Amino acid sequence: MTKKKGIEVSIAIAEAAKLARVEVISAYPITPQTHIVEHLSEIVADGELEAKYINVESEHSAMSACCGASAAGARTFTSTSAQGLELMHEILFIASGMRLPIVMATVNRALSAPLSIWGDQSDVMAARDSGWIMLFCENGQETVDTTIMAFKIAEDRRVLLPVMVNLDGFSLSHVIEPIVLPSQEDVDTFLPSYNPLFTLHPDKPVTMGAYAMPELYTEAKFAQEAAIRNSKKVVDEVMEQFGKQFGRSYKSVETYNSDNTDFAFIALGSICENIKTAIDDLKNEGKEAGLIELRLFRPFPEDDFLKAIKGKNRLAVMERAMPGGATYGPLFNEIAAIIHTHNLNIITENYICGLGGRDVQPEEFIHVFVSPKKGTNMDVIGVRE
Amino acid sequence: MAKPMDQYKWHELNVGCVIEEVGNAREYKTGDWRSQKPIHDNTKCTRCSLCWLFCPDSAVYEVEDEYFDTNLDYCKGCGICAKECKPGAITMVEEER
């Protein structure tokens, strides 16, 4: 039951949603998310999963249907990418504001224009402040495990927030990896059925999504903010519990070869694998570089991050999104704010890389390590000038 | 509501601002929004009930002899009743407070 088998990561995520016994799925197909929802649709049509698959005409409707299903008390799953996430954008805030524990696999893809179907993280970065808990995955096994954990985090009474499971388009979604799919019994033990706090039911009518006058809106948003900030504790608990039960441990902030290094890369998602290869290559040459990998991006794990950068004198923030006119990339700005408010004196550099599906090879990370950029501006790796 | 809106602290709100109390919109007097109010002239009224039917706030109610009047606690002064009234029995007049 728990043997590794070669499976496409997208298919594995659909299987993870099945193992989580999702009750409602509503999604609209978009590359590179398509295989996830296609496979779930097959699973439901074949009667392998007792769930309602709601076909819709757009992502706006998909997320709206998910909100309705979740409000009615169903365990709800969806998935999207890029333009699809943008079309959902309005409803993302409604899902988080109404505290609906929807789980969404976001297969990160570049935003048009120019039209690109390939991977980067500009889609999720444009939605980063939507009040969703955001987790990032490095490899296929993590996507499966994170999807299962996401439901447990989202549905915890102390949380009740939607959770986004981010994975890089193609470089993760479309590769075949050796993955362990946990047994149904083990997942059932880990993840009991969803017991909602409030539901839309005629036996006990309630109002959801009412409007708030200026006298109440601030308090309502403050309560929501407190919920996402406090969810960090639950994220840690769930990751620890998962590790105990399944033997694969996760942390909000992971480090690689970073305990005694002066320098560390900071990154999200699948590029961390290439960074690790670069770090190993550097080690062979007697050079020491570390990696700080953020599995949790919202809420931002500030305390864990501060521990991870202790003793560092140089950080290279690698990110797969253009700032769109901001001072620096979105991840860098978070980190710069933490370093500034804690009066830390660390050289912090921003590198934009891997846009629109462009590969970033280990040599390029090695180059970042050995030749720090000049000046204070962000660098765009590999741009032809 | 158990108390006025401006007295709730953030941690006293239900998760997701769910309202458990049924029908408490009644306590919120939206008539405060009004700048014009409808005046019914029963000498012109044919008792067709279109004002009652069209009122988006259900603020029009039936009075004696099947005529109609408006509950000013909830009438927002939108003027739909006056617009729909074929014999012109409803007039919107400026309201001074």
C-alpha cells in the first residue's frame, strides 16, 4: 500500500484529493492544471469517489461554486493556474473573508501577455494578499502530502481558512516521479470528516456574507487577520502530526546545508531542487552555501525565518515573478521588511529568474554565489542585453 | 443584534461574520438613507397595488380599504413606487430633517 510508484505529479494530486474524500469539486480546465481536474473528473465518473463534480463555464464560477459548496458544509477542492487564478481573484477574497476551508492546488504558471503557458510564480504572487494560507511544494511527494495536510489545516476550528497548495507548472505538474500514495485507512485516521462550524441548512438558517458597515468592517478584517496569523501554530502542528504518522516530516521553513554558512539562497518551490544541486556542486569545490526554503508563505513564518538567517551575512532571494514596478520582487520585499524591522545587517540581493518556463540551471545559482551582483537593483538572471 | 454595531469588539464576531440570529435586518432602519419620501394621494389611487409589488424593500403596506402607505423606517426613497404608479397618486417630496 505504501510502496513508491512512478506517477505523474498531477495524477498524484488528484489521487490525494480522492484520499482526502473530497465531496465537491468545481474546476475549469487550464494548462498546466488540466490533468489534475481531468483525472478527478474520471475518478468521480467511474464511481470511485462519492463526490459532486460541478462543471462550470469559468474559474470565476468554479471558485463561486466552491464557496457555495463549502458554505453548505462540503469538503471542497479545486485547482487552477495563471489566468484562471486571475479570473477567480475577486472570489478568493470572498472565500477567505467568509472563512471557507476550500483547498486549491495552484499550478503556478506565467501570466499573459505575452501569452505563455509555462511555469513561473507570477500568478500566485498577484494573489498573495488574498487571505489564503499558502504552501509551496518542491517535489511530487510534497504535493501529495501537502494536499492532504491542507485539508486538516483549513478545517481546523482554530483556522477555518482556504489553503492554496502551490506547485510549479510543468517542472513539477507534468513530470513522473516516484511517489508514495498513503493508504486510505491512514489518511482517514489523519483526516477525519469535515465538521463545519456553520452551514447553510434550512433546519438552522444563518446569514453568510452579509455586508459590514464602516462601524464593523475594521473589526471583521482584524478578526480575519488574527485567524491567518494564528494559523501558523496549526500549520506546524499538522506538519508534525503528519511526520509522526507517515514518516515524512515537513516544516514551515526548511534549510539545506545552512547551519554554519554565511550565505544562503532563499526560494520557493521546485527551483529549490536545482539550488540544492548547486550547493552540492559547490561543496565538492570546498565552498559552502545554504538554502532557506519557505514551504509556508502565508502567513509569513517570520520567527522561523529569523532563526534560519541567524549568523548569515549575505542572502540571495531567488524569485520567479517580475515586481511590476515595485522596488523589488514580492518575496524580497517581505524579507527586506523583516531584516529592516529587526535591525539586522545582512547584505540582501534580489534575483529574478525562471520566468515563463525558462530553466534555471545549477550553474546559474553557482554564478550568483561566486559573483555577487553589483549595485542595489534587482538582477534578472540570463536576460540578453 | 444583541448590541449596536459600533460596540462589537473584533473577537466577539462570529467566524466569517456569520449571523445566527434570524431576521435581524429588521433592526437596521434603512429609512435613514432617504432624501425624498413618497406621499400617497388616495383620491387618485386606483388600488392596483403596483407600488406594493414593485417596492424593492417591501416597505409599502396595505392600509384600510385596500389603499397603501409606506413604512418610512425602511423606505430608502428610491421613487420606484412613484414611477410605476399609473394614475400619479404617489409624489416624491424633499424631506428636511
